[in-house]
Amino acid sequence: MAQKKFVVGCFDEEKVLFPAVKQVRTAGYKIKDVYTPFAVHGLDHALGLRETSLHTAGFIYGITGTTTAISAISWIFTKDWPLNIGGKPHFALPAWVPIIFELTVLFAAVGMVMTFCYLCQLAPGVKKHHFHKRATDDLFVMVIECTDKTNTDDLKALLVSNGAVETDVQVAEEGWWFGTYDKEDNLYNEKQIA
Amino acid sequence: MASIKEQFEIPGTLKTWSYALIGIGGAALLYGMFTKGFSSDEHEQVHFWGTLMYNTIFWTLVTNAAMFFLCFSTMAMAAWMQSFRRIAEAISTLVPIFGGITLMVLLYVVLSHNHHIYHWLDAEAVAKDPILKGKVGFLNPTFFVIWTTLTIALWSYFGYRMRQISLEADVAPMDAATAHKYNVRSMVRSGFFLVWFGLTVASTVPWLWLMSIDAHWYSTMYSWYTFASSFVAGMALIALWLIYMKNKGYMELSTSEHLHDVGKFMFAFSIFWTYLWFSQYMLIWYANIPEETIYFKNRVQGSYKPIFFLNLFINFLCPLIILMKRSAKRNFTLMAFMAVLILFGHWIDFYQMVMGSLMKEHVSLGWLDFGILTFFVGVMILMVARSLASKPLIAKYHPFLKESILHQV
């Protein structure tokens, strides 16, 4: 799998991060991602990410569930094994509505969770490189992809001038891999020693 | 804040239109009252008073829903609605007016012993009827009059108290301690309204005013169903006024983000209404007990069939399909269209709830219904506009206003 060079800039405040994202983008660098401890409103717009199509997928899964339920129940109760239940007609739509609804929700929910995991590349055993441990705690970590022409010193200077508290150059695996983290350093223990 | 238009000036066209609507509607109302309401023919009487009843109850509950919206938002410490809270407040000022009309109509019906509308008013029939005898502790004129008067008086009073505390946010900036105190006081006041709302709209009042028309029949879903119907229509009315004010260049602080959330309420509560509609229908359909199915007999199989299914089409399928997309809820034109459609749909819903029981044989939807509707729409437009013009459009020192301005969906 491919190793790539990244420049990492860490920010400790949201209001410093936003102008920095804008500056880095206008300077022409490609931001791989910004890792934040919590969901930051408007950051997706600032990064220029496109609208997610997860909800469209959800709609399609839902419709699939509805269709499955209607066709299965109507086939079972009218063709395959018609039963007389309380003298109701075999094609008893009101009685089916709860099941149709449940299957719609089930298909949509399960399908969307699976799609979400696929899009975010999340699965048991899947590992990804962590650019900074504190990204899950209190630091906003901006990761910029380098090309052959990127001057890392210029980029680091740009980040610092925009308020980065910490900058770093890392050569790291850009995708995911199965297995374990080779050099697992425990942030909690480090802090205790210090 | 300097560039914000804080004062609403009522446009001339709005005045002309509302006076015209009140004129036409009032003429229809008066004509109907003297030719039908006071006629000696019982069918004509039932036709007129029933029509007036469902219109006035519908508009009272819809305007009251605006205050309910404000109160539960305050209770949940929601900030996003602060930028247009004066619209909801202005709509809720109609509660005393429409409530007063409702009170007069209901008192007239009960005190004139119109047992063609409320069968339980007929003392002789009740004495011979074991089912009605069992309900006499609840369905009797004394309780009806006292509870109805109390209901409308307390809705108006608690609503008035909520509007008063909102005006305090116009006076001066608040420091943290004052703001905290102010929030707690607002929450206490909204709590009073919410408790009373739960005891009335969410339970007793729909039983008394509407369900007791079919005195033998009952449904445990009925009050929730009525509440859902009036609440979704109330949100549609708020959306409609918000769009109107934006169109006229006011309400600069409210954006498509706010409209989006109002749209979510319209969408979600349309689904909620359908859930209750279906739960009520399916349980009765499944059990198939004659004293319960009687309610749906003329609605599903009889003359009300087209209206019954039109109701489901407008209030469920249209919001489901049209309002599902995010872009639809942020589109002012589409939202205005859907708001009008939902208001009309739930008006039709109230029509079939009341007239479907009073005039089982034939659908009477005609000049009288639309005439009285016109009257209420005219009064609503005029009074909401006046109330909006009477105070600033923004509660500018409200502690949550900034959060509302920054609101993003």
C-alpha cells in the first residue's frame, strides 16, 4: 500500500482553524482532512466537501424494503398460503402496513449503517494511521497532502503564521490496513510519566 | 443591529385584502346564520352550527398551537426559533379572539339544548340509554360549560403571560445572572401553559367538543389525532407568515436555515398525524366491532369517501413526497405552497370529523363552509398583522438570540 508524505498542522481553537483552512486552500494546497475532537459546524463547507449522498442511498434502501415487504406478504397471503384470519379478505392491506413500515425502516437503517461504514472505511480489524493522538481530545489536526513540488518548510511556515501551535511532516500510510499498530504509543501512560 | 427593520408597517394591500375577506366571509356568515342557523328546520340548524363549530374550533386550536410551539421550545431551551418568535406570538394573540367565538358558539349550542349536535344534551334519551348514563359524569352541560370557559380563559391568560415576558427582552441588555433568571422565569411560565395544554388539547377538550358529537362512540387516539392535526397546521401557519415577512423584507435574521427547521416540523408531524390516523383506523378495522366501526361506516364506504381519502392524500402523501428533500424545505415558494396545502388539508380533516358525524347522508361542502373559512382567514390575517406591527419584530436582548442568528442545519 502506498506511503505518502503529509504536512500536519495542529490548532487549538476553532476560530483560528477556519481562516487557516481558507488560507491553505487559497494557497493551492490539497487538504486531506481535518481531524477534530467534535463535529464542527460549517467545516465541511470551508473544506469544500460535496454534499453526502448517504440520504439518497437511505431512500433507495427504504423503497427496497417497502417493495420487499409488499411483494412477499401479498404473495404469501394470496397465492402461497391463503389463511382466513378473522374473516378478513386475503389481501388485507391495513394489517400489513405495520410490517411494511418495519421492513422499510429496517432496510433503510441497516443499509445506511453499512454504507456509512463503507464510506468511512470502518470495519473490525481495519486500521488507519493516526496523525496526532490529541485529535480525539482537544486538538484540531489539519493534514495536507504533499506532491513532488511541495516545499514543506514553506507550508509549515504558512501554517505557523496562521496560528498552528504544532507542525510536523509525516510519511504515512494513506489508506487502511488489516492488523495491528506496530508502534503503539500510549498517550495516557506518557502523560503520567511526565 | 442598526440595519435591522424592527418595526412592521402593515402594507395597504394586506389591509384591503383582509377587509375584503372579512366582508365577504362575514356576509356569508350572517346570511347563513339567519337563513339556516335560526331557521325552524333542524337540518339547516345543524348544518350551520356544525359548520361554524368546526371552523372556529379549528382556528382556535391552530392559533393555540403557535403558543404551544413557543412554550415547548422555551421549555427545551431551544434557541433557533428566537429570531422569528414574534410571529408565533402574534399568531397566538388570536387565541382570545377565536377562543371567544368558540366559547359563544359552544355555549349557544349547549344552552339552547341543541341535541341534534350533541346527542347527550337530550336528558330523556340519556335516561333511557345505559351507555350515555355511564358517561353522564363527564358529558353534562354544567361540566361542559365550566371546563370550556376555563380552558379558553387559561389558554389566553398563560399565553398572555408568555408574551409579556418576551417583551422584557426588548428593554435592556442582560448580564449572565439576569439572563439566567430570565430563562428560568420563562420556563416556569411556559410550564404552566404546557401542563394546561396537556390537560386540555391532549386529552379532555377534543373529547368534549368533537368526540362527544358521536356520544356513543369513542377512540383513545382521538385527542392525539386532533392535537397532531392542529399542531401541524399551526406550524404551517408560522411558516406562511415567516415567508410573507421575508418577502416583504422583514425578518432579516431568519434565513432558510430557520425555514428548514420549520419545514422539518411540518414534515415530521404530517407523518405523526398519519401514524395516529392509521392507528385509529386499523384497530377499529381489525376488531370489527359494530359500535366502533359505525364511525367509519359513512366515511370509508358512504358519501364521505372522496373527502376521507383526499384527506389522506393531502395530509400524508403530499408532505411525504414533496417535503422529503432537504432542498424542498429550504425553498420558499415550495414551502409556501405546502403550508397552504397542509392548512387546507387539516381544515378538510376537521370538516369530516364534525360534519361526517352530523350530516351522515350527504356531503354539504359548499358556499357556507368556504364563506365561514374566508371570514376566519380574513380575521387571522388582519389581527396577526396588527399584532406584529404593535411591537418590535425581534426580541433583541434575548439571551438566546445570538445562537438563533448563528443557527445552521
